[in-house]
Amino acid sequence: MNTVHLTMDAQWIAHWSNGTETIFEDELPLRLEQLKAAILEQNVQGGTLSAEFFTEMNGQMIELSQYLTEETNRPFVIGTSDFSKKVAQIPWEVVPWLSSRQR
């Protein structure tokens, strides 16, 4: 499975499952955009983060694993343990989509 592990200190390092690494060290908004683009470019199925990371965006607090999950439509979880086991623990909720006519 193609995954990524992100370690986060002063710089973020994406450890791709193909053995390569990418360093992200720009300001946070640009860093987030570059990370999302790299995730899509590398076509990963999801990943793990070394720690929780909270920041404010558009007036609300976000947590990075949730943000990446929602923005890339791929599961991201906290921790370095087995990705498959961690993903199985995610409480998924299916919400029916309503068109503008049904609202």
C-alpha cells in the first residue's frame, strides 16, 4: 500500500513508502497546499502523522490529520503504528448528499 508518514518539527518531513522524503518548511498556508499537492501527486492511499497538530484556519481550529483526510479524501491518522489497523479504528459516518432541490 502506498502511504506517507509525516514527522513534524520546525520543518515537516514526508516519508513516502517508496523510500523518498520531501521536506516542507514554508509558511503554514503554503506548506499545507504543498503537502496536499504532494499527497495527490504521489497517489498515496493515506498516511500517519507523528503527532497531533492544531492550527487556526478561516477562524476555526483544525487538526491536521482530520484536515488532510477531508481535503484529500484519504484517511490520515496519528501515530506510527500499523496504518491499516489505525484506519480500521476511524469512525466513518455516511451522510446522504442532498441536492439543492431537495433542501
